[in-house]
Amino acid sequence: MGLFNRGPEAPTQEAVLAALATVQEPELGGNLVSRKMIKELQIEGGRVSVVVDLTTPACPFKEKLETDVVAALQQVPGVTAVHVDFTATVRSLTGIPDKASVPGVSHILAVASGKGGVGKSTVAVNLAVALAQDGARVGLLDADIYGPSAPLMTGARGKPGLTENKKIAPLEAHGIKIISVGYFVDDSQPLVWRGPMISSMLRQFLFEVDWGQLDYLIVDLPPGTGDIQLTLAQSIPLSGAVIVTTPQDVALADAIKGVEMFRKLNVAILGIIENMSYFIAPDTGNRYDIFGHGGARSASERLGVPFLGEIPLGIPIREGGDRGLPAVTNEGTHSYAQSFRDVARHLAGRISVETLV
């Protein structure tokens, strides 16, 4: 909201639109008018109300856009007050006719890692919940066949039922829809499946689950480069892949292999996330770079892919995962919820760029 005094004459629609055409979209480029992002415009005397239609409810530049719109309209003669609202329309990934799309799902995102033990599933769960907190419709497909963790990390327990149209009904928790092989096998029994069985199960989870309308379906892949990654990339139109790593050299080496694998499969790399980036001692406030620091950012620069951000190593993150309360749902001072939100918003921005530019 902006309030200021101007002359008595009422602003014209042409003048208001000309001012809005000077406001640039920070990531996509172009201005709000040429991008057709002005959804509604009302002028009542000197009061101007604008509704800006974003490309994602998790837009990382919402505050900047609001500031820029108010500043631009301040320059229009006759404007005495400005009110800015936002809506969001997530545009679908299109133009890949040789791959089957999942009905109702705008974007499918793969969260991967080159090796185990880097916290990939923790990141996937928290990204899904963070996007939902910003208003997106989100699903989480736990495809980490040999170590399914979504039931524990989300607290969504039970057995999925069937809908009226005979599809599998996903469970729900923290505003997201969830499906996992963990709902169909005994927790104490190892899953000994060959590649074709795993591929068949993945397709069933994609196409025989009643996902409804989703902006984002996040797929938590098993670590490494194997059958599931190949099946996913070759079967459906992925909007892109996210690589999770720690700062350690051994993890970064495997992360780079993951990047190159997706590139060979013509899957866009949406970015790299550095997990366990640092540790803040809760008693002293001292910072410790236990696994090193900055390696993922350097790797991103060398590979020419976006760096989405850093997630610290923190006790609340581990405790939340063990109790089915993702860290992003914890508003405590040292919960690191904002770290996940920042990364999720950068990710949403990158998806918009890949889709619309």
C-alpha cells in the first residue's frame, strides 16, 4: 500500500499502464504489461488498485515487485493512493509430445543426489511443504525405493485407499499430498526388487494416483544414477532436476556426476542446494563449517547451473524429521525454516524461468 498526495486531476488508464510498463519482472525479464501480468486494474478518483498475476505463489520477488509498482505509480499525475494485490497462475511445461504428462500436474521436479547421506529426502520434504505454505498445490512422490522416508518425515501414516474412480488416494499432511512405497511394504522388511519392477511401480505412482490439480509434484529420487532416474527422465516431461549435496569434496564429485547424467538425458538442471552447509552452536552462537563450506556454490559456477542456496545443519531439522514435523513448520528462532523457504522460492523462480523464457 502506498499513500501520498497529488493534484486533483484523476489519472488516466493509459498513464497508469504506461507507468506499469516501466516495472520489470526481475527473473523473467520484460515488463509487467508486456508479460500480461496485470490481471486487474481499477481507478477510482486518485486511488489505483492493481492485481499482479505472478507465475508462482512462491515468487521470491513479490516484495520487490510491490515496491516497484508503488514507486512507478507515484510518478503518475493524479494518483493519491496505490493498492497492490497478487494472484498466481503456474504455467505448465508444454511442448514435449513424446512424453506422457501426468493429468492435472503442471510441473514435475526431481530431487536427486549423487550419493546417500546428504539429506536429500529432508530437503525434498521441506521444499514441498514450503511451497505449499506459500499457496502452491504440491504433491510429494517418495521414489526412494530402498529407503522410503516420507511416512516418517511427514508424519502421514496409514494405508492409501481408493477413490471413486478407482485410483490410489494419496495421504495428506502439512498441506501436501504424499505417496510412498513405504505405505505398501512392511517397515521391517527389505525391498528386493529388480529394475523393471521399480520402473513399473514408479509409473503406477505417477499415473494411477489421484493427484488432482497440482502446481508442483516433487519426486524424491534414490541416490545415485540408476534405473529410476532413467525411467523418470525418459517417461515424463520433467520441468527439471535439483541436486542436493554437502560441501564435502566426495559428495560434490558425485553431485557433478548427477548433473552430467541429467544433462545427457536433456533434463534441465534447476539448481544445486548445499545441505549441512554450516552449524550454529545453540549455546554459544558460534558457527562451525563441519563439512567445509561453499563447495556447492563453486561447483555451480564451474558447471554453469544456478545455486539455489544453503541449508544449515541443525538439531531442529533432525528432530522435526524424526517426529513428522518438517523444520519449515517450526517457527522457532533456530528452526532454520526460513532457509528452506528461501531455497523453495528460488526454486519456484527457476521453474518459471525454464517454462516461460
